[in-house]
Amino acid sequence: MRDSKRTIVARRDFLRKLGIGAAGAGATLATPLMTSAEADSESDQEKRKPRYKETDHVKAYYRVNRYPG
């Protein structure tokens, strides 16, 4: 009885340490991936150009979803 109880506790400790180690490794690997975001500079002409274009697939979307358009 005592040996089986030790085995259960040992397994729990192993799994607990394995989980903590995986979380620590994930945090360590994710740290270099986080960098500050930098916006690309646009000229005034690029800022004012029209970006929305009502193409055929947009019109089909409006028609299927019954949006007025």
C-alpha cells in the first residue's frame, strides 16, 4: 500500500514539474518574438488615396447577405 502511494505521488510530481518546465520553455521561446511594432511611413498622397473598391466579389457578398448597395 505504501509503495503504491509513493508511486502515485512520484508521478504527480513528475507531471507537475513537466508542466512547469513546458510553460517556462514556452515563455523563454516567445520572448524574442515580441518586438516593438513600427509603422511604415506613408506620403500624403498615399494616405488620401481610395482604398475601398466595390469589386464583383464585394457586390456578390452584399447581394447574398441582402445589404443595400
